Amino acid sequence: MSHHDDTVPAGPPADPATRSARHAVVVGGGLAGITAALTLADAGVRVTLLEGRPRLGGLAFSFRRGGLTVDNGQHVYLRCCTAYRWFLDRVGGAALAPLQDRLDVPVVDLDRPEGRRLGRLRRDALPVPLHLGRSLATYPHLSLADRARAGRAALALQGLDPADPALDAQDFGSWLTAHGQSARAVEALWDLIGVATLNAAAGDTSLGLAAMVFKTGLLSDPGAADIGWARVPLGELHDRLAREALLRAGVRTGTRTRVTAVSPDGDGGWAVRVPGETLRADTVVLAVPQREAHGLLPAGALDDPGKLLEIGTAPILNLHVVYDRKVLGVPFLTALGTPLQWVFDRTEASGLTEGQYLAVSQSAAQEEIDAPVAVLRERYLPELERLLPRARGAAVKDFFVTRERTATFAPTPGVGRLRPGARTKAPGLYLAGAWTATGWPATMESAVRSGVGAAGAALGALGRSRDRLPGFFEEAA
């Protein structure tokens, strides 16, 4: 495989004579695969990581455009994302993706008779649920009655068990309506947060997943929802630093190496085929999207492999706008009364030295994911001028679009029964990916949890110690 290998010397040969060394092959170099490989290597397993693309990082990556380094889309995480925070620490990137000191989200409403109005969702240094009390009580985008009803709904959410299968079958929108939430409250509060984290509007979202997000993020710990994001291109964290961490851990990493088949080798192990070569392994972790996993799974590995194909996908559209001057004075903001969702300043991270580069993240973008760039430009540049008065006289130096048509799994009611756990019925074969049964929606957090969960299951089967597994593992198992 050395002709594909672009990060690590070949190391010991992967043949039955070295079976005692225990060899694991991880298929997929996104966050789930990187995490599984690191976790296995940390426990003393010899690991080969295979990725078909020329880079690591999966759906959270960077690319070059002109003189800029651009992320394919804006990714954030929360203080409650303990697994992703562990990942950042493990690759040495925590300082490059810091958290807010305290949750603070500027929300501009453009649909007011008196003109644009700024509100904020922020927390105080008080225990749950009082930490959000003042912010909700003074939130200008809801009526007094809506604010009171929102507080009652939040307390009702606290009483739900996100793991209850009955919740998975219900939709969040109907629950909100039953708990007195007006259409305005859903737009200005619940969907403002939910669309960004779940990639679906409340009516299209499993109540179980929504309850998990809101309970964990807003009602578990005062600081749980503090927002973190990379101040460098994502490729710095998920590709460059990840490769260095894998190299230090002794993992062989092959990019541009597409796995074509995974099958039992007849000797209690596994044969992993790549073009021109077959690797032998004691254990295999498939850390690829659900449709790809379905195509690689051997017969009998899951009771009903067709369920993987029933897990829907949801798109995210990202608009990238470079202005000749600074038009946004805060790191990010979100908006009401406009199709715009979240707008981030990525000037410094991209390497832009003059003007300002904004990234606009549009979740649940089914209706626009295939719209031509010219149409999107015509639709959104005037909206940015409405939102950001300083944009009105600014020249647009560049406008481009990135589209992730299958950015996440769709968190629809009933999806919970479709998501498989890490273990398959085939001994030594494990699944990882944000779409597996982590209890979380399709986030970087879910991907990391799945990688550690798959590695932990594999270590147990290999008779290896799981003492070095990170502290959140019990939650993820």
C-alpha cells in the first residue's frame, strides 16, 4: 500500500504471521474514522486508516480558492460537546477553536415596523434554568406571553427522556404546538437554535433528538451552550493536526485509497480490498456514510441492512461573500425576517488581508441546494444589505457557493429505530459515523462519539484494556 501512503512509513507487514500484533483497519478518514484509529492505537493496536479522498476530515474540511483558505461550511460546537473537545485536545487543536466565555448570540429581526432590531440570547452566571431567565424575559423578538409560554415549554422539555422510543416517533413541532408555542415562538426561538443544530425545522424533527439537543445544550449545565468554532481553517484541525496525531500514534494512513470490498478471510479475520491489494485485519471499523457502509457490509452483518438506506439525508448550503471593506462588526450573528440564517466572519481564518469575508450557513436547504449561483447571488446579496447596513455601499469582490447535498442524516421522526449501534453480527466488524446510534444528531460530536464507541467495542472483543478510553465513553457506549 506504500504507493498510496502519504503520511506514514509502511511499518510491519499485515500478514497472518503478525496476527499476534492485532491489526485493525479503519475505513473512512472523517472525524469518526480518525477517532476510532487514534483510540485503537492508544490501546496498543496496530492500525491502518484508509480514506478515498486526498485529505482527512470528512465533511468538515477546507480548500484553497485564489489566495484564500475556505471551509466547505461553517461548523460550530458547544461546551457540552465533550467528545469533540476531547478530539481537539487529542490532536493539539483546542487553542485554535476556543469557546465563548459565555453564550451570547446576537439576533437581528428585519421584519419590524420600526426597522431592524437587535436582541440577544445569552446566559448569566446562575444555576439552570435561571441562567437563561433574564435573557428570555428581555428577548425583544417575542411577546411577553410568548416568553412566559417558552419558559414553561423549556421546563416541560426537562422532564422528557430523549432515549424513550415513543419520543422518537413524534415530531417536535407538534409537541411545541401542544405546549402553547406560537408560530412566532417557533421561528424566533426554537427553530433559530434547532435548524442550526438538527438541520431540520421543528415539524420535521424527531422529538427525541430535539429533546436531547435542548436538554443537553440549554438545560443541563449553565455553560453547556457556550459556542466554540475554529479560528483557523478546519483543514488545520481535521487534516493537518489529525495526520500528525495519527503519525505520532503509529497509525498508517492511506489517502486516495478507496476500499472496494470487506469480507471474512476464512481465518477468523478480515480481508479489506483496495485497488491492487488486499489487507488482512483482525478487526475492521467502517466509518463511512450509511449508503457506503451498506454497500460494503457482508451478508448477515446486520439483521436488516435495508434500514441504512431508509436513513434520509439533509443538505446544507453555504454562501461565501468577499467584500472590499468590513461590513460585520461581530464574529457572527443570526437573523429573523429574512431567508438568511447564520452569518460568520471568516476573514482572519481565510487569510484575507483586505476587506471582509463572510460565510453564510443555510441549514435545511432542500429548496435551494441546487439553485444556480446567479440566482442565489441575486436573492442573498440584497438580504445581506438589509441585515448589514455597511454592506450597502460595499463592492462584492467574490461570491461563491459550496453545497453539501448529504451534509447530515435527516433527523425525522422514527429515525432512531433505523440507526445501528457500533456492533454488527459479524465478529470483528464495527460501524462508526455520526449517523449511528449515538443519541446525538448529525454533528461533529456524534461522529467522535461513534468512533470511540466502535473502538471501545473492538478493544473488548480483542481482549485489550479499555482503561485509556476517554471519560465520556460510558455515555457513548
